[in-house]
Amino acid sequence: MKKTILIVLLSVFLLSAMTVPALSQDVTVGVSVGDTFKYVSTLVMWESDAVAFPPTYLEWLQTYNESDWMEYAVTGIDAENVTFEVTTHWTNGTETVATMEEDITSSQTMMVIGANLEEGTEVRAAWTEPTWGIEYAARILEAPVTREYESGSREANVVIYDQDIFGNIFSYEYLFDKETGIQVYYQNSAIDVMDMSSNTYSYNATLELVETNVADWTVIPEFPTGTVMLLIFIAVTVSIDLYRRKTLKH
């Protein structure tokens, strides 16, 4: 029974894209038709002895692992709805194109939020899933941070939260360019969460903006955050592995 409930809960959470109630506030769309945003995705870590990759409901991890870059081109804006044409360039050299529409106040996904929002602003309302009573906290902007780019400093709004799904904790971190509202960095991770057979797995995945055609914004960071974090992770992993081997020998 527990496994069945877990499967349904994960399905409801991970596949619900447009079920968050809209906010009762005025927001401004900061992107324009014709704007393009290119991202590099990285599967920083995947660990499991029993779960096949990618795990059920997290198939997007395979996209992160097998793509070189993804470009989001704004093709339409209707009130608070932004439509993107998403081009994915795969490591095998092929490309696929899909269409994505997002409401900047109510979509479960958050590629873009309102422009020039302040700390404490609610960007997604709290809601309760009616079947299982799962509570989803409101997404609130934390204190902004400054990101350094080749073209200069830009402020970024921050959303960080954990979501508990039947004892499985999924952690999220978002950074949004304050002026445009577009996502510039995303990290999603989980440690020892269960699949439908109660086997455990852990992962960490990131998405980082590396290029845009927005005027006066050369995105290349002065310090390649994603690359540095990956190198640090590799160094730590190697150190732990060497320590474990040394411990086993003794």
C-alpha cells in the first residue's frame, strides 16, 4: 500500500505542470518576443545500486545528461503567458525542437517570473493537492544576489525550497535575472529518495544560462560557476573514494 501511495504522490508532484493557483497580484513580463536564452545542463551526480537511470518521473535527468545545450526562444507573449520554442542540441549532434508555454504567476515550472520583483514577493501561491492533501508552500523571493558577467553586474532574485513527498525530500534552487525575470541558474537535488520499489537513489542536476541576445548583456560569467562547482564536486568525490579505498585496505 505504501509503495502504491508513493507512486501516485510522486506522479502528482513531478508531472503537475499547470495546477498551481494563480496569484492575485500585478506582474510585468520582462522578456520580449525574439529574446533567446541558451543554457548548459549538467548531471553533476547520480548514485544508485538498484535504480535504473533515469528514474521514473525524472526522465528529464537523461536530457540533462545527454544534451550539450538548450536554447529557449521567446515566440509569443499573451498577458502573463510566455511561449518558448525550445531547441535541444544533443551530444550525438542532433537537435529537437519543442514548444513550451508558461504562466509567470501559476505554472509549476519556473523558467520565467515577473520582472523587477522585490524580496518577499510571492511568485507562486501555496496550494494543497486535493486527492492526497499534499501541501505545497508558497514560493517566496529571498534576498537578491549579485552575479558578475562579462558585461557587468546584474541582480538576481532567489527562490530556495525543499519539497517533502511522502518522506522523500527534493531540494530546489532558482536564480532569476531581476530585470527580465528569466531563469539564469537552477539546481535540483535529492539524497536517498525512494523509487516505486523502495530502492534509493541520489542525484544533483544544474542548468545555467551561458548566452543571450538581450541587449547590453554578455552572459559569460567572470567565474564559470557551473564548471567550478563540477570540478569541486569531482575533486571531493575522488578524495572520498580514495579515503574509502584506503580504509578498506586497512
